[in-house]
Amino acid sequence: MAHFALVPRVVITDTWAPCLAELKFTPEDVVFTVQPLRKRWIEALEIPSRVICYEDFGHGEPTDEVIDRIWAAIRAGPCRRIIAIGGGSVLDVAKIVALRRTGSALQVFRKEVEIAKEIPLTLIPTTCGTGSEVTNIAIAAIPSLGTKLGLAVDALYADQAVLCPELALGLPEQVLVTSAIDALVHAMESYLSPRSHAYPELFSLRAMEILLTRFREFVAQGRMATVPHLIRDLMIASNYAGIAFGNTGVGAVHALSYPLSGTYHVPHGEANARFLLAVFRTYQGLDPQGKIRDIEALITRIWGTDSSGQPWNDLEVLIDRLLPRKPLRDYGMPTSQISEFAATVQATQQRLLANNYRPLTTQHIAAIYTSIH
């Protein structure tokens, strides 16, 4: 039996001014964001709501300890609605702190306590990658385990998602590129998931088509000079990919990237970019005649007369132009850690590995790490 959920109400507006009319800030609201966004989009408004910034509690991607501190701060005053404005880390934290506080963040991620939604939640993404605004998934680094953990429960769904491309126009190129590649990974892994079916496939295929087409334009037409013309499509494609993988899950690309991110603090989208081709080439070797052919056909169609007839090579060249290749050793990972990371993935990421196109053994996983080390 197949299931498909599209839970949050989605609002799309090209500019910030209509968002303000939609949001109607009140003294009982809490706005959760980051300092640059507060300075650029919120300070001048003199809104009556409390504003809490991520940087006051931590830096980089969130950990369970940082989430606990933010949770306490948000609950220290009136909080009838949380409005989160930011990238995937901000949105993921907001999903957790909107829950009833029945234990620590680590206990929540381990499902050791009751998990129930308590506070209405509006999510406003400012990147083009995570799709977090429409998923029931949150991710955090767990330093005590040396990896990341994900939680996927319906209590994490937002009540409303607002897409406003204007908020993403100030993204640094590195953040734009890595977040958009992350969206591509979401769409590709969703399409090949054993849990996929006709409905999420619609969203994942369309997301791949938009992203690959826009990536080619981005590279060919002057990179950041083209962003104002592409940003709306990239944000919508990210949203489509979020709808897709929110229903199907993601797989080995994410699972293998988590120990790298958790140990060496590699940004999530960048870590996923490093594993994308290695994982999908492994899949292609295991079952070249399955659904992976659909993705190959899509790449070939988009490349048109520029196609080399080797779709994975074509995609590799494109990704290298977007984000030049960097081996894992350059992040500080020694060869001796390959077997440790492979074992960690098998021990802690079965939630993700269950969504693989084809099963991967610990030996397969170690071989993937080795191939890009």
C-alpha cells in the first residue's frame, strides 16, 4: 500500500513585503533566525515578537546540546507560534523546539521520550536545498556518537511553509551551490527509494529536471550573475525534492556523509556532493537495468547534443564545475578511518540505508569511501 502526504500549507511570494502581511507578527510569536537575516530583513520592521538568533547558542550545524539551549530560550517567554527564517539547520531546530519538551534533544532523536507537537510552526527557507519546510524530518549532529542522527515523525511537520525567493538573493555562491546540489541528491535518492511510487516520482523527476537545467545555465551564463533569474526555480525545485523525499526517505549518500560532517564539520550539502557520484555509480554497477536508467535518460535528454553518451560522466563534469572535487583526506579524514566510518554507517544509519536503491554491505560502503578518499 502506497502513502503520500503533503501536509504544510505552502505560500509562494516573490518578495518579502507580501510575506509580512501573511505572517501578522504578534507579541506572542517567537522569530527564530540568524543574525544576517535579522539585520537585513527584520530589524527595520520593529516587529512586536521576540527574535532569537542561532549564533547566540552555537555555530555551524546544530548539535543536540545547542538544540537544548535554544529550546530553553524559546520557552523562557510567551510562545504561541514559532516563525523560523533561515537555512536547513534553522528550520530543523525549529521543528524540534516546537515539540512538547518531554526530555532532552538526544532523547528525542533516540525516540526515548514522547514526541508530540505543541506549538504552531511556520517555516521560511532562505536557501535552495534542504526542502525542510515541507518534510517531517530533522537532523542534528550528536558529538557523543561522532555522527548525525535523523528523526522522521509526523509531529515535525510545519503548519505553514512560505517560499520567498527574495530572501535567498544574498546567498554566498558556495552556500547556493552546495544547498542546490543537496536538493538534487534529495530528488535522486527519493526517486530510487524502494518506498517511492507514482506521486513522489512526479515531484522528484520535476525537481531533477529543473535543477540540472538551471545548473547548466548557471555554469554557462556567468554563475552568480544569473542567480536573480534562477533563484525562484531553484527554490521551487528544492521544495519539490523535499515533498518527494519527505514521503520516501533518502539513502546512502546521506548515510555516508553523516560521519564526515559529524567528525570534520563539513557542511551538509558539500558532504553530500562528495558522495553523490560514487554512490550512484555503485548502484549502477549493482543493477544497471532498473529505475536508475530513468535518471540516466533524464540526464541524456537535458544535455541534448552536448551529451557524451556517458550520463554519469556528464554529471560529474557539471558538479566539478559547480563545486571542484576535493578528496576526503583533504578534510582531515585518514585512510585508517575508512573501516570505522563504514561500521558507524551500518550501526547508526539503518533508517537511511533501508531506502537504498540496492542493498549495500559494509564492504560496499568502505569501497565508496576508498574511491573518493
